[in-house]
Amino acid sequence: MDGRIQLPGIAFLQEYFNAKYVDTITEAGPIRILAEQKEPRLLQSILQRVKTSVEVHNSEGIAVIGHYDCAGNPVDKATQIRQIEASRKFLKDIYPHVPVIGLWIDENQQVHLTHEDI
């Protein structure tokens, strides 16, 4: 949901997936919610929006994005990277036919690919 990472993330995804448009599903601390799966209401809200993106908008891929200085998930980068991978695996189990990648955006708004579907 942090506006500082929206544009760099969208630009990266447009190039990576060769997409004209990028659906954004924002929530405070989504990688924590997806990785831990301890908040059923928030988890189901995210999953319903992902379903719409994949099944109705025919999205070409899914990206799970963490970033520096996250107010909704104030943990260190290493923890976020682990959460990104857990979130990516969780979504990949639901959508095995859709590429799911992990991204981390640093304090300079540089996008780093952390996990890639190969």
C-alpha cells in the first residue's frame, strides 16, 4: 500500500511480464499476511482480489512484493525475503499455472528479483 514503491514495482512488472497494465492488490504487510496465514479475514480478502486478477483479468503473472521501511510489517530485510518466498509458494500452490515471482524494493526504489518461477 506504500506509495513509495508503487511506481517502481509497476514499471518492473510491465517490463518483466511484457504487460501494458498491472493490477495492484494493496494491503499493509501483505507478505506477512500471506506467509503466516493467521488473519483469515485479511487473507481471504487478498485471495479474492488475486482470484479476480488471475481469473477475470487474465493476469500473466503474480508478484509478491516486500520493501524497506514497511510500516505494516516492520521486520528486517532477511525476514521479509523469507516471507516473500513463503507467500510465493502459497500462491503458487493455488495457481500452479501462473508464474509467481518475489520482489524486494530497497530504500533507493530499486527493484530486486528475489524469487522467480523457472
